Amino acid sequence: MRSTAPRFGTGFYPLGTEDAVVIDRGSIRAGSPAVEVVLDAVAAGIDAARPGTVLRDAVGVKDGGLTVGNAAYDLAAYDEVLFLGGGNAAGRVASHLPERLGPARSGGVVVTDDPVPVDGVDVVEGTHPVPSEPNREGTRRLLERARAADGDTLVVVAVTGGGSALLAAPVEGVTLADLRELTDVLVRSGAPIDRINAVRKHVSAVKGGRLARALTPATTVGVVFSDVTADDPSVVGSGPISPDPTSYDDALTVLSEYDVDAPESVTQHLERGAAGEVAETPAADDPAFDDVSVHVLANNATAVGAAREACADRGFEPLVLSSSVRGASQAAAVTHVAVAEEVRRRGDPVEPPAAILSGGETTVAVGKSGGTGGPNQEFALRAAVDLPARTVCCAVDTDGRDGPTDAAGAVVDPDTVDDRRSAREALAAHDVHGYLEERGALVRTGTTGTNVNDLRVLLVPE
């Protein structure tokens, strides 16, 4: 691998800037002054994890060299520099990075649902969270460019949240319609993302390290915006350039454990793989990874840390519970409310005014209920049922889309729930979107250009 210790200094060319995230506050019924504070904190968290901010600090180009994290690459050592990417933030990464790579840059392909024009890069607008024909066609172009790379090529690959859906290349025998159906039933199953992606990897020609195999023998540099707990690159975007620790047997176990009614073509392919009739995804000892380095540049802690600072600046003592909260959304909400109650009653572990913050990814097992909402909307409504007086809670997905809705999440206070019975019925049916919209509680940001998982802020005023 043609990399050395950093040697190009810190005089980076300035990367582009992005407008701040704008929350549509006109539709929010603010019942408390703390609502503005919590919305400002959430916006600050999202902004901190956007590519323009992150790349300015983590990536530099100077005197013919590229630095990414603690590695450096002499651009003059390569005949061409290629940029590939997939995910919610990949388009924004493309807009801030490739033009800085100099005359060696030879273009690339990006598949994203937040497209921005990039000179020389084929930016394909796909769909998320369910893949579509543009996703498949864009991924076909990406794989074509990857397979053409040789040992004199440096490839920068952006892998971000949303890449599992946007990089869609179903294996032979699995149709796009089958992949769409599989995605839908997996998301509704309530399985955690690492288990969901174990299945996706094994019905894909690009996921689970298969893109790294296609890129061999090029030098590959991965820049990752993590939307998963533990920041495991093999899970983000289903790990297209990372070794896969899962197997066909694991994928079949997920279908069984979470009662996933997968399309017959998917089940048959997984069973053939488990029987050794289909090649397994590449593991850590595969030579495909000999010239691959992966750098996690932003994660949920990036957003939580910025929101924490925003709360402190407004006079709220911050308490970060974790950036890796997972499990059922409603259960997580009850735990967060319990902490807020302790703060209110006893001033423990911090005294009001206080801000309780967390990140991670909770789940909702929608099953066949047909309800509309998302993990953050469900978290917020469940919290609102029991919130202490004057407490405000906001929960959002940093990509601006919570579940299959146009809302990032919701902001609530004790007055949001004017009918506890109907609130509990909505929660039981996992159908909370309409309830929250009727009460002016939905938070809409539009597409944010990033995805580092969920962000939650509870404010407990004096």
C-alpha cells in the first residue's frame, strides 16, 4: 500500500462549506421556551456531522499529497485517482473532496439520494430506504469503474449510512423486486441493523467486501460516515470495502430468528451458500484487503458532542447517557424519562437546568401492522406520555428521514399528549406519525446530507 505517516502538514486547501440545517419551525407548536433550545441543539448536532465540516478537519491535500486521518498518499505515485461512493452523505462528500485531488483525478461514480453536481463525477440519484432501478443502474456503473482500476490507481471510496439501500446489486437469480421486498420485510422485522445487513451482504454483488475484491489491485482509501453503534465499518453501508465476519448461515438465522418472510429467490440463494454451492463473502484474510485502508471520519458521537456543547452554551448542564443506545424505541424512551424524573426530583446525577443526551439506533418491530412512523417518532411519543412537567424531548434521525416518512423525528412536551388513550393506541399499532402531525410535533429538516444515526435531547428546566 503506497501510504506513509502524515507528511504534508496541516495547511489544507479549504474545503467547501454548507448552509446550516434548517428546521421547519413554522409547523411546530412550541408549548415551552425550551423547545427552541432543543431544536437548536439538534441542528448543531446534525451540522457537526455533515461532510463539509468533517472533511475540513479530517482530509487534506497539499504539495501533491492526500492525507486522510493518520495516513498519507503521494498522488504523484498514481496514474489516476478515482472517486466512488454510496450512501446518504456520499454526494456531499463527492462535492467537497474530488475537486481537491488535482489533475490526476479521473472522475468516478456516486449513488446517493442527496445529489449535488460534481465536475467529472457521475452522480446518480437513487432512493432510500427502498432500492429502485436508478440504484441498481448506478451501482452497475460503479462496479464497472471499479473493475477497470489497476495497480496504478488510487481509489477514494465514500461509505455512509444509507449505502445498503443505495448500492443495490442483487446477485444472479434475485430480482430488484425481490430485493425491494426483502428490504421492506427486514426493516419491519425490528432486527438490529447489523443482523439486517448480514442478510443484505449475502444477496449482493457489492456489499460484504465484494467492492474491495472488484477494486483489486488498486489502492483503496475508505472514508466512512458511521450510522451504526460501535462504528463497525463492516456494518456501515453493509461494508462494501470491509471484511465480512458473517456467513450464509448467519443470514439464514436472521430470517428465522426475526420471522422474516423473505422472497423464495433470496432463501434459495442463502441455502445454496450455506451448502457451499456459492462463494462466501471475503473474510479478513482475503488478499482483496491487502491494499485497503478504512477511516471512520464521523459517527454518532460527533453529533452528540456538538449538541452537548449547544446545550451547555444555553445554560443546561449536559449529561450524555450513550452514543450507542439500541433496542426497542419505546423501552428506550421509558428509560430516558426515568433519568429525567431523577434529575427533576433529586438533582441526580445532574441538577436542573439539565440536558440529557443520547445517540445510537433504536428499532420498531412494525411487522404487518401497516403503521406509519419511525423509531424517533415512536421514541418521542412514548416519552411524551410520561414526561415530567416542563420537560422537552426531541428525537431525530440525522439524515432527515425517520422511517418511511418525510419527518426527521419529533419534538414533544407533556402537553403534546392530550389524550393518553389514543396516544397508547397509536404506539401499540406503531402508527404514530398522524398523531404527532395533528399536534404540531413533527420535526422536518429535509435531506441533511449526512447520516450518523439518531440523536435525542431531553431538556429539564429549573
